[in-house]
Amino acid sequence: MELKTWKPLIMNIILMIIFTLIVVTLNLKMSIMEIDLNYFILPIFCAVLFGCVITYLFMKRIRYLEKRVNEKTEELKYHTSMDELTNTYNRKMGLKMLKNHFDLSRRHKNSLSVCLIDLNGLKFVNEKFGRPKGDELIRDVSEMLRSSIRESDMISRVGGDEFLTVLPECDTAGARIVMRRLRDKIKAYNEDSQNNYSASINFGISESSYSDNKTVEYLLLEADNKRYVINKRKKEISHEKSHSPKKNKDNVLIFKLWVIVL
């Protein structure tokens, strides 16, 4: 039991003793010539009972206040570290967790992969169908991402339509498997969805091993650059297809396999 919990208990015990002494003194003064054991038993019993009741009420109040403080503390921690829309880490906490995982990977000489994921078309969905639909799309993609990774992995929403995924003890090949799994879930989502829009993503992967000299900043920059290259290549292929008089099978193949370019 903490000191702050003991304080009211000690105070009430002291008050109980003082109250008992006062009652006994008054009884002695009122019947100074006839001292009977009953004059001690009844006031002491009342004093003890009164002290126990007061102590119980104090302790109950303290436990309630402690519970409320703990709830508010946890709520404050949640709001300062979590993204309310997706129930993932926010940018500040995500970068902090990335640093922690990076340090652990170096300490234990393990590999670490970082994936930066960009949700395509969010602005279009917000403008065309309203922000609630855009929020729904963000939540759905975050849930698909969550179900595609391990419990030991970490997800953070680092921007409006950007997610950071940290994969400890995972190399680039393992990260590609995760992204393929996510791509398959998104494909199934689009096929089953009744929405007038489709979900799609771009991503970049960066790997760190204990033998290289990469930093956290370099990992993020490398993943972001690879994501940019993938996105640019997709736009070029889409542009070529739209201006080509006939379908180019090679371009279609490249477009379908863009996730394994990295």
C-alpha cells in the first residue's frame, strides 16, 4: 500500500484514539466516584466503530480517486501516442518505436525492415464521396495491414494517407511477402466491396542489418525513395497504356508485378 493510502488511515487511527480518550475522560468526570467497567467498554466500542466507519469511507474515496487518476493517465497516454482513427501509433510514437526496434536489432545483430506505405486516391475519395468514406477507407486498409503482419511488428500512421510498418528480424524478402499478402487482401476487398472506388497502395522497403552503417533516417529516406520510384513507374506505364493504340503485354506484365520490383 502506498504512503498516500496510509496517511488517511493513520490520521483516522489518531483521531479514534483522541476521541476515545475524550469520551473516557468525560465519563470519568461525570461519575468520578463510581468507576465501572461499562463506562470504558461502551465509549471505546463507539469510538472504534466510528473510527472504522470513517476509515472505510476515506479508503473507499481514495481508491475511487486513484482509479479515476489511473484512467485519466491511461487516456492521456493513449491520446498522446495513438491515432484514434486507425488505433495505430501516431507519427511521434511510431518514430520512437522505430528507433527502439532499430537499437534492439543492432544489439542482437538481427535484420530489420521498414515499409513506407502510401494509400492512393484518398483525396479523390474525400472530395467525391465525402470525408467519412475516406476515413472508412483508411480504417479498412489499416485493418488489412494489421492482419498481414505479426504481433511483434509495428504499425504507425505517419501522415493522412501514409503508414510506417516496422518488421523486426525480417529481411527484404520477408517484407515483400508481407506486402504481397496485403496486396492480396486489398484485391479481395475491392472485389467484395460495393463502393464506387478501389483501394490501392504504393510502398517502399528498406532493410538494415547489423553489418551495415545505415541510420534510422537513412532507412526512412531509402524506403521513401523506393516508394517514389514505384509510384513514378506505375504512372508511366499507365500513361503509355492510355496513349498506345494496342495493348502491350510486356507493360501489363510489369504493371501486375510492380510489387516485386524492390
